[in-house]
Amino acid sequence: MEEKTFQDRMRELRESTGLNRKEFCEQFDIPYRTVTEWELGHRNAPPYVFRFLEYYIRMQELMKEKGVVGNIRREEITNGENE
């Protein structure tokens, strides 16, 4: 079995969220060009970045399944709204 490339794994991860590239970039505060470069295979994110995104997305899915409401956004943390 052939191992998937980073670009394939990244595209599949984004598509699993149901977000288009622009929405994904806005959700995670990642520059659009960066994600485009990752998905085209021109650049790779550090492995820990991919693992973090994968973990965060999975946790959001589990929270939805359990009926837990909440999606902490960067603005909420920086503005102190999540206290």
C-alpha cells in the first residue's frame, strides 16, 4: 500500500471539515497562500502543525457528536471572552 503524500493528507483533512480552502484558512488563521502551497505539494507544514490541526478537528467532531457547544476562536482568547 502506497503511503499518502503530505499534500494528499492535507487536502483530505481540509475536505473532512466541509470547508473550502478560504473558509479553512479563516477558521485556522493560516494564510491562504500557505495552505495552497501545502495542497499543491510546493511546501510542507512541520509535522506538529499537521498533527495539531488533525487533533483539533477531531476534537471538534467529538464535541458535536456529544452535543457540546463551543468552538473557541482566536479572537475570543485574545479578547479574554473565554474566561
